[in-house]
Amino acid sequence: MDAFTELCVELLSPLGPVRVRRMFGGQGIYLDGLFMAIIDEGQLFLKADDLSRERFVAAGCPPFTYPMKDGERMVMSYYRPPEEALESPPLMLPWARLALEAALRAANAKAKNASTRRPATKKTSAAQKPATKKAAPRTR
């Protein structure tokens, strides 16, 4: 783990156990199993959603973007925290909480959507169907 990643883990760990996983050329940061941040090219980006995005925008925090094949840039709902937040865990704490809350809302919405979908019907082939007894012919 590089020094910047170790710093990010230290800054976010007051909220709980932090786990880092490599992904897409960067790293994903999980807190209590929730995907809440990205490290890419030496920058930390925290998860935002409709309820928290404005706080990041108002603080002048740039969003995470990446280039697409057509040359356009895709903008994601992850924002860099203010520079001063990278100086200590207490300064990072309110921003990390915003990210964790957004990750929790996303997980809850995903679980809710999964529970409201109709279960897929399982098709059974003739070979998988249980054998049925044939009625014995009647005799008189």
C-alpha cells in the first residue's frame, strides 16, 4: 500500500474498519462493507448522492471523471474532499460521514429494489420433473 493510500485509510478509519481493493486502475475504499470512496491517480474521491452532492459542490470540490472512448469525459458521483480535510481525521470526518451516508442510502435503495422485483420463475425440464405414478388400469 502506498503512502497516500495509507493516509486515506488513517483519515477514514475513525468511522470504522477500512478495506482497500484494487479496481479499474485505481482503488476502491470500503467502510463496513460499503463502497464509499475511490483513490485514482493519487487523489481521494468520496461518494456523493442527491442529498450530499451540493455540499461538495458548494465547497468547490471537483468530481471524479474519466475519459470515454469517444473522447468525452464521464462524470461520476464521487468528489474530492476539500484540501484541508486531507490534513487530519477530525477535518475529514464530516466529509467521510457524507460519503458513508450516501453509500448506505445507495445500498438500502439497491436492497429495496431487489426485494420488490418479482422472483424469476424456474423452468423445469421434463427430465427434472418428478416421476408420477400412472393409475393402474381398472379391471372388472
